[in-house]
Amino acid sequence: MTAPRTPAPAEAPAGTRPAWAALVEEVREAGRYPTRAEAERVTRIVLSALGGHVIGDERVDLAQALPEEAARVVASQIPATRPLTAAEFVDSVAARIEGATPATARWDVSSVLSVLPSLVGDDLITRVLDRLPSGYALLFGRADLTPAA
């Protein structure tokens, strides 16, 4: 008689938050970062910047859907006094990363934000994007379709 199978430590029961390590690994793969430490550093910086710009129910729902460590990073930010355009957002991230250029910061931002839809769901990302100025969709890996004037 064989013993019943017990879940591996990496398996999470249905309905629980994803693991921080899984998020960082997705970012590492998406951004092709050579080390987990670099991917983790970039993830913290980008989520920190995002946390100041997502407000209201979307901020609460995003924090609840993210791994606990990521949720703390998002929720601990003071809301921005004015919304930044997508380009200004990327520039604000560049200012937080030593040696970053706008191009490398855009890569970093997209590497983090593009993994969020599969992690937290497309519906929540759509709600987040509806609250942000236009231009952020591309950072989340989506087409930025705007109606013709």
C-alpha cells in the first residue's frame, strides 16, 4: 500500500495568493535578467512606483491578488499627487535605478508589468488601466488602442 501523496511545498492550495518567488522568476524570465537578485530588485522598484499611481478599489484588489510581499510594496506607497503619463512613469522608475536610461527603465517596467495580467487576471488589469492615463497599456504588454478623434 502506498502512502497518500502530499503536496510539494511549492504547490499552493487553490484560491491562495501566488508566491513572491514565482513572481520574481516570471520577471526574471520576461526581462532576461541574469540573476534572481536583479529581477527581485527591479520588481520591488517597479511595484513601488506603481503603488503610488494605482488608487481606490483597484489598488486594494491589486494588493489582494499579488503575493504578500508584493502587496506590501504596493500598499505602502503614498498616493501620487498627480497622475504621471506613461513616459513620466518610466522616467520616475529610471530615477530610482542607478545607471538606468529611459530605454532600460522601459525594459524594466515592461518586464514587471507584463507578467501581472497572468498573475492577477486580465479583468483587474483592465480596471487598473482604466484609472491610469492613456499610454500604460503598452507597459502591461497590451495594445494601446485609442478611438479615432
